[in-house]
Amino acid sequence: MENDQEILETEESEEYEESTDNSEFRRKRVKRIKGILIFLLIFFLIVPNIVCGFLLFKLYKMNQNIETLREEIKLSKLEIEMRTKQAASAQPAANSDSSNDDEKYGTDSLVELHLTDEEKYPGKQLVYLTFDDGPSDYTDEILDILSAHDVKATFFVLGKDGYDDQYRRIANEGHTLAMHSYSHQYKEIYASADAFREDLYKISNFLEERTGIKPKFYRFPGGSSNTLTPIPIQEFIHVLSDEGIVYQDWNVSSEDASYQMKETGVIAKNVINGVGDNRISIVLMHDSVAKRTTVEALPIIIETLQQKGNVVFLPITEGTKQVYQIGAGATDDKKEDAEVKEPGKETETNDASETVSEAEENVTEESISDEEKTSGDDSSSTEENNAGEENESED
């Protein structure tokens, strides 16, 4: 009995130990499974976030690199443009102006830009109305008349205070703002080439400050054929050439520069008959407080010429043929070197208005108003300063 009991106790003990081992094994197994599950949970939750963060960082760096490349490309383009401009500025003035037009207008319109006015308007009469000595109290009225008739003109102006609005209006309304010296004082302007250059810079800077436009065209006070210069006019022409400025004279005169104020009808006839059948007519008129009848004649001139049907009014531009009385290579005793030979004399020959009767033209100085006689306009003062010499020059 005792042996059986011992055997039974032994079996129970073994069973207990076996049961304990199984429980321990199961606990370890469960713990291992939990560890695996926790690891997998951490792996699939944290690792993707880390990967995403890394990828986002790489994307950010790539964007930075792209922006850097863009800036480098922009800088390269600017450098190329600067080099191109520097190369263009080293070329002659004509080529430089052409280059600037290319940048301003684009290549699509280059052909039209480089055509002359004669090429743009084949078979047409080209009329360039030009007004010297302004601005004046009549400038706005002249601009109103031009606007009402859809006509563009050219204003060869002086340097005057108090007319900033008129300078800007001339430029803003599509007319050509050109230079006629700053002071119009012959003795000062024509004293020497340096004096002429100084006056040229003064009027050029004066106009650019007020309009933002650097003028490209010039008309000599008295015209290029005037005999009031102590040194040959060619010296002044060379100054203009050095600065890339084109001078323009005229081949049709309204003859409104005389001391006696011309009647409205006479001025209109002078211009209309002077234009005649000319292919190109650069018309000389004046914008001065003493030239009221010029303003009155303007609509008559425009409307009469427009009725011909083949007349085009244009402002002076780079496409305008240069009309000059004295060329750069002419000598004092050989004015035949001009593009248009002695326009003033040519007008006297061809202008039918010269046959107008004395009664029609004889407007005495007493008929000019006190305001016109005492005007401070630079044109009037110039006529007084050059008394006795005006017959040698239209302007």
C-alpha cells in the first residue's frame, strides 16, 4: 500500500511539473507573440512616417536646387542682354538706334520700322508741318486743331519755364518734340562749337527732364544756310553728328517770320502753293504769341491739302528724308551741296502767293496788338536781337 501511494504521489508530482512547464511555455509564447505584434505595429506606424519625412526633405532640397538654377538662368540671360547692348552701343549711331528699336518693338515689326516714309506711303505726297520757337500761349490751340484733324506734326521748341504741360502734351499726343536751341540767341549759340554743344546739352536735358524723351532732331536757329554764324556752320553740323542728332531745315515756308504779321489767307496760300506737287514738303511755321494768323491759317492749310486726297501729314521721325540747305560737306561759297538747294529761294520762285497784291499783304506793324509787340516770347525777342539780319534767314 505504501508503495502504491508513493507511486501515485510521484505520478501526481510529475503531472504537476509537466503542467507547470506547459503553462510557462505558453506564457513565453504569448509574450513572444506580443513582442512581435508590438514590433510590427511600431514598424508599420513609425517607419513610414520616417520615410515620408525623409522624402519630403529631399523634395524640399530639390525645389531649392530648381530655384537656384532658375536664378542662375535669369542672371545668364541678363548678362547676355547686357553684352548684346554693349556690343550694339559700340556700333555707329544709326545701327545703335536700330538695335534699340528691335528691343522696344520686337522683331515682328522690324520691317515696318526700317522703312522710310516714302516706302511706307508710295504714291502719296508727304507733308511735315513744323512749328518753331514754341511753346507759347497758342501751343494748346495748335494742338487742339491738329487733334481735331487727326494730324501729327513736329515742334522745334526752345527752353522755356512755365510750359511743362505743353511739352508733355506735344510728346503724349504723338507729335515729335525736337530742338531749336535753348535760348535762340545767335551770338551765344554760334559763338563757338563748344558754346553750341553746351546749348544743345541744355535743351536736350531740359526736354528729357520734363517728358522722359530724349530728342533726336534739331533745327538750326536761322536754318543751316544762315549767314549769322562767325564760324562755318559745318562745325555745328559735326557737333550734331557726333551726338547722333539729325538736323532738318525746310523746303516750304509759310513766311510768317517777317516783322509784319502776314494775313491768314496769305500764310495759307504760301503753304498750299509751296507744297504744290512736291513728293516731300517740310513746312516752316512758327508757334509764337506774335503769330496769331499762323494759328488761324492752320485749319485752312490742313483741310485744303486733305481735299487733294493723296496728302499724308506726318511727324518727323527716323524714316523722314533729311531736307537741308547746307550739308556737312558744303563750303561757304558752295551751298549747292544741299539736299534741297536753297529752299527759301525755291519757295520764292514756286510759291504763287508771291503774286498776292500789295494791298492783301501790306499789314502794317500798327495792326499788331500791343500784347504781340511787347511779348516776351523768345521768337519775338530773337527777331529784335537780329534786326536787319532777318532777311538772310527765314527762321
